[in-house]
Amino acid sequence: MEDVLEPLGRFILRILKWLVVEAIIEFVLKGTGHVVLKLLTFGNYPRTGRDEGRTIAVGFISLIVVFVCLVLIA
């Protein structure tokens, strides 16, 4: 019975892992990057559908800067 349920369990966990990683990228990195770009460019960027890669990159960089600042404060 374990031989049958083990691959199913791995499959379900793999799907959950994928969903969590996608949620982190979509909401945290993209959301942070969107807000930072809007603030720094006074609302000109990001353009809808065209600057998605830049938005994620800016979100990643801004989170790194926040963590470095927190480490320097501590």
C-alpha cells in the first residue's frame, strides 16, 4: 500500500511547492518591485505587460537592500 501512495504524496507535495514558489514570486517580488518602480519613477513605470522582468528584478533587489539594512542596524 505504501508503494502506491508514496508517488501520489510526492506529486501532491511537488504541486504545493510549485504553488508556494509561484506565490512568493508573484506577490512578494513582483508586488514589491511594482511599488518601488512606481515610487521611484513617479508613476511612469512599470508599463502593463512590458516590464514584468524588470519589476521582479527590482523587487528582488529592493528586498535584498531591506535585509542588508536590517542586518547593519542590528
